[in-house]
Amino acid sequence: MSFSPGPPLQPNFYAQDPLVVARSLLGAVLVHEHSDGTRYMGRIVETEAYRGQEDQACHAKVGRTPRTETLFGPPGIGYVYLIYGMYHLFNVVAWPEGKAAGILIRGIEPISGITGTTHGPGRLTRAMKITGEHHKQPVWEGSLRIHGGEGVPESQVSTGPRVGVDYAGEWAMKPWRYWITDHPNVSAVPNKKKR
DNA sequence: GCACGGATTTCC
DNA sequence: GAAATCCGTGCG
């Protein structure tokens, strides 16, 4: 492919309000220069914002701990963790240092290097070979980066409640999930019953 | 030191 | 509806 992304997004981009960052990341390009020589690229089509210590869906709700320290730290740092013992989820720290926030990358559209399916936050990290080694790594330099994309017009952006956070009470209803309307690579919300 | 449950996905 | 399967957190 001849597609070439823009320059990496700089730390000041991530210092904005996490809601703005989550919205603005739509259309940006996730790039992983793997040590095996493969260059994985995907266009971000779905994100979620986790905003502040008071957000009961955000890991930082427990305050500053060894685990959440990264979220309170400087913006533009990767936050990768293992969920349910089997899936890595990839986030980027937002807001200035001292204010905890993270943007979960939930869906990408494959551009190059990617094999297999990418819908869903756990699947896309597998497809792009993102692992714990990227935790706490800056995403504007290094092997895993986010580059500027073409931008997505407001008319193509949908918002809604975040997925899998029903336990968070009123916070679960915040429309802090952003995706490109009708995009096929947006994660499917599974049926709560049979499928 | 131990019990509990989760920003998920898949199968019955 | 529940398993798979690891670890952060809370409590003792």
C-alpha cells in the first residue's frame, strides 16, 4: 500500500480533555514497527474515554497505586494491561500529569501487516502484536506509535455508553464511547444471551 | 497470604 | 449462561 500516515501525535495532543482526545483519535493511525520487520498499521475507528479518579469505570477510581500511577502520569504514554487473564487492552494516557485519564483503543481498520480479525479491544492488540512490553512506553516515539490521520468529520462520528462497565452506576451511562458511524470494524457488542 | 472479580471473547 | 486464566486490590 502507498498509504503514509502523518507525523506522530505529540504529547501536547494528549494533554487535552480525554473526551476531546478520544474523539480526535478517530482516523488516527496506530503503527507498530515489530522487531521481526513487519510494520503493522491500522486506522483507529473506535475509542473510549476514561476520565478522572471520580469516574467509577476508570481504573484510577482506586486512587494512586502502583498500577494506576501511569494514568496519573504525563500524557501520551501507553497503558497496556491484561484483562480476564487473556487479553491485553491498549490505552493512551491523557490529561496533564496529576489528572488521571486514559483512552482505550477499541477498534481499528487494518491498513497493512495485519492478519486476522481486529474488531474488539482484545482482538486488535493480538492482531497488532501489542503486549505488555509496550506498557509505559511513549506513543510518539518508539516501536508503537500513533500518527495523525485524515480526520473524521463530525457527521460520521457516533457516541454512546461505554462497553462492559455496567457496574459503574451513573458513570456507565456517560456517552464516552466514540466510533465512526456504521464502520464495519467497530467492535460488536455481544448478545447478553445466546448467540 | 488469600479471596474476589474484571475496560473480553468464545462456546454450549 | 459460563468458562478461560492472570493479577491488582482489599482485608486479615
